[in-house]
Amino acid sequence: MTNLEYANQIIQEFKEKIDHPQRFEQKKKLYTGVDLGTAYIVLAVVDEEGNPIAGAMRFAQVVKDGLVVDYIGAVDIVRELKAKIEDDLGVELLTAGVAYPPGTSKGDQKAISYVAEAAGFEVVTTLDEPTAANNVLKATNGAVVDIGGGTTGIAILKDGKVTYVADEPTGGTHFSLVISGARKLPFEEVEKLKLDQTKHSELLPAIKPVIQKVASIIKSHIQDRNVQKVYLVGGTSCFTNIDKIIETELGLAVIKPKNPLLVTPLGIALGAKKVYE
């Protein structure tokens, strides 16, 4: 099984656990990943063998460009998602990891941890988002690019080690703003419209320049770093054919796993599990 096949398989298993929650009857330790995204808050749960066990997600606008702008709102949502999963599983979730966009200040990183702690978790690890994603992708060389709602984060890998990280504004929020202006639609309505993949082809002409901007950000950070492959994750990477456009702009192979939105939260949970290995 290739790394991409493994990634797609575990992502699919995670998605099935979100859609069809089940009681957890085994006596195994569980580890949670708390992903505070600009558009979605996602919780992922794995067992001590790294198997996806449960998950939950909710649209939220409590984080902007990796910064918690509504602390109480963020805590409330994480607490509610935690309670839902605990009710589904029949067990209490105790241990968690969190992640932040590369370049986030220490203070803002702590704020993300404080949200998870206030919701009832013991936070055992903090990771930058692209590094967390690579716990699922298992890439050894190349660049992992997390295109979120507010920023594009980049982690460059060499022989399995992260050698460089960067983060710049531009993400799904910018897509929505452009579409909102072009279609004269409210921002919230555009956010829902983006979820309908049947609409992506007609939205593409409006946002292609923004996708090209994302590609230019990636290019500026990978040049002269011997990057041969780029891996796309993050909710904004779900947009149809975004990988093809970025591939053309970069002139490099661009790989996008199935359901890129779920990669990072699952990777955060796996990162929490690693603490105890």
C-alpha cells in the first residue's frame, strides 16, 4: 500500500466514523485532535493503534487567520462536540493535541491550547498544521501545503524531517469574498455555495486568480529547496481542480488526498498518540 493509499483509506474510515458513530466497547486509550479552523472546528479521535474511532465537526467563525477571535464561542463549540462524541462512544475523552498555522506567535498558540483545556481536555502536544497533516500523508520529501480558511501553511520535508515552515494570508475566506463580490451574494451564503461541488466549475473563473495567488505563495517558499512534490490538505483544497491549477502554475506534481479537510484534524490526533509511543 502506498502512502497515498494509506492516507485515503484512513481518511475514509474517519469520515465513516463521523457519519455513523458507534459505541466504543474496547478498553483502549483514546486521543483527540482539536482543529480550530477558520471555517470549521473538527474533532478527531483515534485509539492507541492509530485507528479512527470517532469525529465531529461544525461550521464556525470563531477563528480568523489562525487567531482565536471569539474565545468563549470556540470553547463552547469544542465542549459541545466533545460531549457529542463522548455520548456517541460512551466514554470520556481526556487527552488531546492541538495545531496552529506556521508562524503563529507563542501567545496565539497558547490561546488555541487554552480553548481545548477550557473544554475539558488535557493538551499533550501542539503541532503546526502541515506537520500534523503529514502524520496522515507520511511524506518523506516534498512540501505539505495546508490551505485553510484564512492562510496557506507550508512545511518542507527532507528525509521525513520538517526543515522549513511558513504561513501567509490567503485561503478560503478570500475565495468567498471574491465570489461574494462577483455574484453579489452574502458571505454566509457563499460559504454554503462552496460546499456544493456541482457549482465549482461555474465558480472557478472568479476564483482562479486567487488560486494562482496561492500557487505563487507556495512557489516563493519552495524555490531553491529541491521540492519535487506538493501535497495539498485543508478545507480549501477540497475545491474541484484546485490541484490541477496549482500543478500547472508550479510545474511540479501536486497530490491531493480524498477529503483534504479531514487530514489535519486526524493528523493532530495521531500526533497526540505519538506522545505516548
